[in-house]
Amino acid sequence: MPRTVLLTGAAGQIGTMMRELLPRYGYDLRLFDLRPVDGAPEAIVAGLADRDAVREAVRGVDAVVHLAGIPVEASFEQILEANIRGTYHLYEAAREEGVGRIVFASSNHAVGFTPRPRDGGPLIPAGTPHRPDTFYGLSKCFGEDLAQLYWDKHGLETVSVRIGSCCPEPADVRMLSLWLSPADAARLFHAALTAEHVGHTVVYGSSANTRLWWDLTPARALGYDPQDDSEPYAAKLLAEEGEPDPADPAGARLGGHFVTDPPVWPH
Ligand code: NAI
Ligand code: 15L
């Protein structure tokens, strides 16, 4: 089992939750972020643009959980620097330093234009074609393809986790289908870090939601056993918001409002 894991994006929303949860599985975390990490003066504060800092950060770790980057739509240039070039720097550093595995935080927005399944229709398979809904989603397609290249060419393994909506509670009706509870996120990252012979595997990242839109079979095959379900939040959210309008692209596609939103970064 990998012991020392580099957590990029450690100061962020998911990074903060994983700093608390992943050590319970026995990991020693090394932290990396553009911003200082609360309560962790030992964290490496640097950007993914700094190749020397990235190389030093990966030196000696067994694996990387790569969360750092812009998590929403932005201008193409911003996405290019942080998510595309930044992820390339990380993979190059990992290759040079002989790191065995990366868990890559991909996103539902890599396939955001995929129609939501109709009631009772088949779930979206992990092998569905890329259909990014934003430059942000496009950067996640790039990250998945980069991962495939580094596996095929260099034997560096990756599990690309197309995360749904990872937050303490689902905040809207769409998230009833996509919610990934923090505890299940830790379960999934642990499975992705420890499963044998993953090569490059793409999985969806959500809890075992009653209203699931996608197929969790590939994630379960890694040993992921989700324990949470968004259903207890359904009545309240549906009363507040109602059912999504299927005539509205934002209500008909997996990516929700990302399919229609303009760039909004920084907030
Ligand atoms: P966040 O914005 O809270 O955290 C991202 C962290 O990355 C921030 O602390 C930021 O300072 C850091 N960062 C940004 N650019 C950087 C750079 N160039 N160099 C070094 N650090 C940089 O985002 P969140 O929600 O924690 O997401 C983490 C990852 O998971 C992101 O890659 C996001 O795309 C992905 N994801 C998140 C989902 C969610 O529901 N929160 C859903 C799908 C994917
Ligand atoms: C993402 O990829 C974003 O990083 C996050 O902020 C959420 O908006 C999430 O997807 C979502 O689709 O709910």
C-alpha cells in the first residue's frame, strides 16, 4: 500500500476534507497548494507552473492525489496554465521521479454534454465519449488523455475519477444524482490508491445515490464500497426547486448550468 501521498490542492474544498479523512487510512500526506494550507506550515506553497517545486514535491512519494487546479469555467488562457500545463508538469515530474500512481481529479464536466438518462434508461457508462461542456471540462479530457499516454508510454498508473459534486451535503436537485459525500470520496481515493493493476482506469465518483445517472461498476471493481445516498435530502430540495426542465439544456444534460454558463473565474 502507498504510504506517502502528495496531495495537491490541499488548501481547497476537497483537499481540506481529505487532509482530515485520508490519514485515517494510514497515509502520510505531503501537502501542496498555491495558497498556504490552514494549520499546516509544513505544506509546500507553490504553483503547478513552478516545475522545480513540482519535481521536489513528488520526490520520494509513493503516489499523488492530484486535486490542484481551477475547479470551474474560466478563460482558455487561465485553464491552459493551471489545468493543462500544470497537470502536464505534474505528470512529467512524476515520471522523472518514478512515482507509481496518480489519482486524478477529473470531473463530470469532461462528459457534461451527455444527456441525462431518462427514467429507467441505461446509466451513463464510463466508456462514454468525451463531451466537455466548458474549457474546464476540456482540461479534464486532456488530463484523462495525458494519463492514458503516461500509462501506455511510461507505465505510470492513473485512476481518473470523474467526480460528481463533492461537498458535505447536496445543494440542489442535480446534486441528488451526482453527490459524492466526503466520506465516500475518501473511500474512493483509498480504493484508487490501493487497487492492483489499474493501468489507466476511468471511474465515476459519486455516492450510491438512489437517483444515480452513471455506472459505478468500474469504481466498485477497484474495491470502492460507497456507504452514502443523497435521498434523505431529496424531499426538501425538490420542494424548493422542483424537477429540472428537460427543455432547458441545463436541465437535460449531465453538466447542468456549466453547459450554458460563460467563464466566471475568478469569483
Ligand atoms: P478548490 O478550488 O476548492 O481547490 C483547488 C485548490 O487548487 C485550491 O486550493 C487552489 O489554491 C489550488 N490551485 C489552483 N490552481 C493551482 C495551481 N496552478 N497550482 C497549485 N495549486 C493550485 O476546488 P475543489 O472543489 O476542492 O476541487 C478539487 C479538484 O477536484 C479540482 O481539480 C476540481 O476540478 C475537481 N473536482 C471537484 C468537484 C467538486 O465537487 N468539488 C467536482 C469535480 C471535480
Ligand atoms: C465540478 O467539476 C466543480 O469543480 C465543482 O465546483 C462542482 O460544480 C461540480 O463539478 C458539479 O458539477 O456539481
